[in-house]
Amino acid sequence: MKYALMFLQMIPAIITAIKEIEAFLPSSGFGKEKLASIRDSLSKIFKEIDAVWPAIETLVGALVKLANETIWKKKAEPEITE
């Protein structure tokens, strides 16, 4: 339960981090680096980040996907098949 409350309290910080990182580096292809930046930033604020990181990583992925499809209007690159 302790981690559930911490997770909920981090959501606004996560959304802000995603927006700021995307504004700073809007280029595609840097997802891993952007995610690492979010983890590094949050670890400075929330000391117990490791305990909830898998859930945060899933949340970040869902929020970025939603933003890509709505706010930023980015579409996934089509796969090239031969």
C-alpha cells in the first residue's frame, strides 16, 4: 500500500517529465534515452524508485503512446516487409 500511494503521487511529475523531455528532444528514436532520463530524474526525488520502476515504466509507455497518437500526432513507423 505504501508504494501505491507513492506511485499515485508521482504521476504529475511523470507527466511533466515526459512533456519537458519531449520539448527538449522531440526527435524520434531516442525512447530509451528519454526513459532513462525520466528514471534518473525521478530517482533524485523518490528514493524508493527501484521498488516501483516496472509500474512506472509501464505507465510512461502508456502515456507516451497516448500522447503520440493524440497530442503529438506521431504514428509508429510502418514496418518494411519484403
